[in-house]
Amino acid sequence: MNKIDLKVVGMVCNGCETRVTKALKNIKGVKKVKASFKKELVQVTCEDNIEDLIIKTIEDLGYEVKKEA
């Protein structure tokens, strides 16, 4: 299992959090998602080797993703 912290720019409300959470939970291998528009943070617990798919899914929703240091 991996825990990934992603800085997501562009989320402005609870609706954005819900949209990102629902989209990521539909990905096979994603176990847990926690999104915070106030912190510009999405935390994902998932199986290995799907990080690129997670990032692409968030970007396809119209948000900018930056890896946390």
C-alpha cells in the first residue's frame, strides 16, 4: 500500500472535494481518499503503481496537481 499526498490547486469548495473523492474512489486499487480544498491537499491510500492514473484523473477534472515534497 502507498500513501500519496498531492497538492491540488483549483479546488474551491466542498463540492470540489466530493467530485475529486468520487472520481478517485472509482479507480481500481484506491482504498481511501481524503480531500481538503482549504489545505489544497488530496491524500490517497492505494495499491502500488497507480499514482500516474490518480494524477491524470484529478487533472482530467480540471485541477492542477503538484507532488508534495
